[in-house]
Amino acid sequence: MNMDLHVYNTLILSDLHLGAETSHAREATRVLRETRFQRLILLGDIFADLNFARLTKEHWKFLGFIRKLSNPKRNIEVVWVEGNHDHGLTNIMSHLVGVRVYQDYTWEYAGLRHIAIHGHQFDGFQVNRLRLSRWGTSLFLQLQKLDLKGNPITRLIDRLNTRWLRMSPKVAAGALQYARHHEAQRIFCGHTHEAIQVAQDGIQYYNSGGWVDSRLTYLTVDEQGVQIHEFNEHEYRERADDRDSGEERSEADSAFADFADESGLLEDVEYESVGR
């Protein structure tokens, strides 16, 4: 059970890839439930692709909790920074979960300028070979279904994609140059699935990692600085309604109904209809 009542200024989470069978949506939801923060930045690639039919019950639960957090009564700023996998979905989902979408997001804290940008903008492979990248995503999702014993093939492909195609050092270098141009002291990216920190000429680069492999990471910003956290299931209590992670709904409408109930969307509809 996590007894930490500390309130962070910002929590940053990226590359959940909802719709992928390796997405750890349940664990991500537990982190958000048990951590206190004033701002949440979803730093891109929250979805794997445009196919909503692949979303499981746990994936919809995550989206439902994001909608709860975005309720103005909670006084939490929820920011969605678009990733390359999110393209075409963010405008739809931003209305559904009540958050605003940015290409990059800037804020001031502790006398420092911070920038959050997904990072694919600095990856020449993704920018110049978008069609091939989407084909690779489709192949990756199909291999996940075929490989039933711990997903060694898909995990290997993901690691190779990260190291050879996404080119983590190149993304870091591009991000540092971007921060320098915009006079920021800290810059945050996702995209590479590798949680790292790089310092150069007074600028700090952080990558939030991802939620599709064995190492699940996120970032926090507070008066102590920036920290990279690795999810440890023993630090988070399990709620009764989180124990059915293996259940999936065969009907998309049924899964969406769970989302609507979990997120309070049905209550919003009732309020909006009053007086009409």
C-alpha cells in the first residue's frame, strides 16, 4: 500500500499503447489512483492505433479515470500531448475524456521553463517513413496475438524498434536542441520507451519510458526536482474493482458502458439534460 501523501506538481506518463495486448493499463490506473498531483501530462502514444475494437475493459477503465481526473471539481490540470500513434484519435478522445490536446506543452515551475513534447518530431525514421511505421505497428499487434508464451518475439521487436528505429540518443539530442531554442531548462519526451536523464549545457532532458514492457516508468516534478519512478506492484494497494484485469468484453458497446459508468459520463449527460 502506498502511504505517500506528498503532492507532486506534475506527473508525466506516456506510451501506454491502449489497444495493444502488452499495454499495462491496469497498473497505470493504479499509479494515478494512489499518487497525488496538481497536473497530469499524458505524453503521447496513449493509444496503439485507431482501432477502438482492441480496447479491453482495463483500457476503458483507464480512460474513465482520466475523465474523472479532468472534472473541474478536482482542481487537477490534465494535459494530453499528441504522439505519433495518437494521430487521428486525440480530438475525438479529448472530447470524450474532457482534456485538451497539445502538440507540445510549456509551463513554468520553480523559476524554470518546462516543455513536454512526445519526441517523434526528433526521430527521422518516424517522420520520413510514416506509412512504413504504421505498417510495422499493424504487424506488431498481429504478432502479439500469435505469440502466446510470454511474448518474446514482440518484446524483441519492440526493443529493436526502440534502439534502431526510434534512436533514443537522436531523440534526446533533438529535444535538447529544441529546449535550447525555446529557452527551456527542462524538456520531457516519451516515444523511445526508455526512461533516461541527460544533462547538457544547463538543460535537463528526461524520457518518461513506457508501459508495454517489463519496466514500467513515469516521471514526477516537485520542489525536489524531477524523479524517474519505476512501478512496483507491492507499493500500490489493489482495489476490489481492479481485480478483474483478465476480463475482456466481447461487445464494444458493453466495454464503453463500463467506461461511461466508471467515468461519471452518464451523470454528466443527466446534468446536461436538465432544463431542456
